[in-house]
Amino acid sequence: MRQSKGVLTKEKILLEATRLVQRKGFEGTSICDLMEATGLKKGSLYFHFSDKNELTYAVLEKARTEFLEFLDSSLTGRTAGESLDNFFKKVLGKHRSTKFVGGCIFGNSALEMSDKDKQVAVFIDRVFGEWIERVRVAVRSAQSSGQIRCDLSAEAMARHIVMTIEGGIMLARLEKSEKPLKDCLNSLRTLIELEK
């Protein structure tokens, strides 16, 4: 089914806003930046999003939906251990494809906004909770099948995996190099004693 011009325009605004926020942050992205990126006038932007706050939540919700789809498609494999390894590989591949520009929109936004906007902080905390839960399920399954160490709780291991990956993404972005992220993923494989 063909989408209306209004729907296509709104999607274009969201796409460009997400791209800008990924690099400049929410506060660093201005309406002028968005007008320049989309080629739209201010009135057109405000027709689709009543204010910057509404656009912020639309960007975060779009990013959340895409991220959860990425997690669900990445945490797959013939075994639970292979699922975790595939996830690690796909995280590296995803950031390699951006040349390590932009990092993680949720990690970036947590650093930028969590002390300034409680609602944004709650939203991002929920996303991290969803990420940790998906990893926890994979970890628990890998523990049950003897593919990773069992002396730590699945919850603690999942939190550690997510925190380590976030740090690796941040350093890879800073250095514009895959080495920090690759090193952190290899360290995780060793730490959890991953056997595929």
C-alpha cells in the first residue's frame, strides 16, 4: 500500500532527526539543523511534531523499535552459545558499518539527558532493561546447556555484558577504531567462558 505524502514527510523528519541526534545529541540538534537536513520549512516541521519534546520521544521510540528488532534478529543461532557469539559479531558489524560514528543513541542520551529530563531517563532505563532481559534469557539458556560459566547469575552476567558493550561502543566512537569494541567483545567471550 502506498503511503501518503504526509506519512512520508513525517518519516523523513524522523530519519533525519535520528541521524542528527546520533551525532550531535538532542540539545545540540536545532530546528535549523533539521530544516537544513530535510529541506522543509519550520511550519512543516511543526505540523508533524508540535514541539521538540514530541520529536524527542518520537526519535527515541523509533530507535527503540529498531534496536529491539536488531536484538531479536542478532540473538539467534543453533545453540544459545552461538546466539551470544552471533550477537557479539553483529554488534561489531553494526558499528563497523557506521565507521564508529554516532555510537549508541541510548548510551549517548543517557549521558546527555538523564540528569535533565526524568521522563527521558525513565524511557532509556526501560530500553536498557529490555536489552538486559533479552541477553539474560540467552545467558540463562547457555548456562543450562553448559556453554558458558554457571557460577554467576544470568542477571549479573547480562548486566555486565551490556555495560561492557556500551563502554566498548563509546571508546570505539572516541577512537574511530574497531579495536576497543573488538577487544571488549573478545574479553566478554573469555569472561563468560563461551563455548559455541
